[in-house]
Amino acid sequence: AQKVTQAQTEISVVEKEDVTLDCVYETRDTTYYLFWYKQPPSGELVFLIRRNSFDEQNEISGRYSWNFQKSTSSFNFTITASQVVDSAVYFCALSEAGRGGNQFYFGTGTSLTVIP
Amino acid sequence: DTEVTQTPKHLVMGMTNKKSLKCEQHMGHRAMYWYKQKAKKPPELMFVYSYEKLSINESVPSRFSPECPNSSLLNLHLHALQPEDSALYLCASSLGQGANTGELFFGEGSRLTVL
């Protein structure tokens, strides 16, 4: 079974629109970590955020915000006032401390295109 | 700028060649990883070294041989590859293991083409 599901394969928005990328995860561990990574066309995966299972506080960093809800096993990512530089593939990932922590499960990614 | 350095950035090799990919980090991380990524797919884990010992091998064919000479260096030796092995090979590092794993820091990748 897929541990991390990103149902949106591709999204296109016009610049300055807000966009939310969905991530649903599955785990039986009580201690786990959730991540978002950005992969621009250049190829490097850039770390955006890590959230542990005991911290459900939402986080905002500039135009980026993340909504973590354990009740729905979701960790969604919102970009406010999108810009062309936000065009990239975004991956959500999960690691489980009970399994050693080094096994990262990636979702299939959401390709975001911001149209100028 | 990435703190995980991978060389070479591009590599073209024939099926009978032997080559190596190299990765270096100086963040004091004790876990290092090799991932393979095909176009439009997520990274696929190949190997993990934790405290310089191979801790995860995801049933990777023996034509890929990892090596961790010390906690800062990670190599991937390539021999007798197939055209379907052409991909972006990503090195990553993280702080440690278990609850201290932390996040992955990725290099820019080595784009491999097998002819």
C-alpha cells in the first residue's frame, strides 16, 4: 500500500493565485516525521519543511504554509500569491522512527506550473 | 548552495565500462543515501549507510556497488550497466537514525546515460 499519496499529478495556476498541494499519509507508528521537498527543473531536491507527529501546529514561512491534521492523516501545503519561480515538482515524504527512521517514503509528486 | 557535493554532474558510459559516482558532505551527518530517480518519478531508495555501515540495501542489482570510506564520503561503483539504468542518481545525507534522523539534504545529482 502506498504510504504517501499525492493525488494531484499536475496543477496549473496563474501567477498570484493561491494553490494547495495535498498529501495524505498512512502509518501505524506513533512517532513519525513528514516532509515537503521542492524539485525545480534543475533537478536538486530542496528541503522545505519537517514536521513531527507530536506537533500539529500549522506553520507559515513567507508565502508558504503547511496544515498538518492527524485526524485526517493529511499534511497539505499552500503557496499564497504564487510566482513563476514556484514552478517545480513537489514531493511529500514520510519517515517512521520505529523503522529506524532512514526509510523515507516519497509520494509520487505534484507538478506545479505557474503561468505568468 | 547545496552542502552535499556530487561528481560528476553528467556521465555517459557504455555497458562494459566501469565508473564511479562520488558524494561528499561536511555537515557531520552520520547517514548517507543513494537514490535513483527516473523522469517524472519520485526518488527510489537504493542504499543507506548509517555510521559508515550499510544498513539498507533495497535489493539493488550487484552491478551497483556502494562504498562508504568514511563518514563524509559515499561512492557508487558502476559496472556492466544496462541502458535502463540511465537515470538521475541522487546522494543525500541526514543527521543520524531513528528519532534523530532529521531531514534529507540532497546533492544536485549525477545524470547517468548508459549507451
